[in-house]
Amino acid sequence: MIFFYRGVHCPVCKTQIQELASREDELREAGLTVAAVSMDDDERFARQTAEWDLGQLTIGHDLTEASARSWGLYLSDKARMPSLLALQSLASLF
């Protein structure tokens, strides 16, 4: 499961990602591998890791706009919208 989120500025994303981190073991037992990614740069990502409780969750950052669009994510001038995708395999997107 991949959670695409807005970034460190988003309090809703913080709540959601911390919930995922707190339930990661439960999700793994259900057969899910969980990761999260944002478009935050190195500086904003460092702030996030200092301020948020991420546990052992795999987190990526520096997602490019082109990559976000290739995943079909909605982008606007004001906000990057969070999305949650479940992948059965690299060939299947749900």
C-alpha cells in the first residue's frame, strides 16, 4: 500500500500517516507492505521526521510532479491531494 501525502504542512496527513505507522505490524500481518511518499524536499522531510511519530514506516520524499502525475495523482496550485493506492503487483493498481 502506498500513501501519497501532501507533506509536513498537512495536519490531516500527519494524523493519517501516524495511524499507518502505528498499525504497520497489523497491516503486515494482513499481507500488506506499507510505504508513504510526498513531494517534500530534503529540508521539509527532515522537519517531518523530527516532528512526526513515523515508527519504522518506509517514507519517501522528493517525488517529482511528473512522477506524481504518472501515478494519476491530483495536483493543484494550492494543495497536493493525498491518495492511498493498494498494489497487488507492479502490474495492478487498485
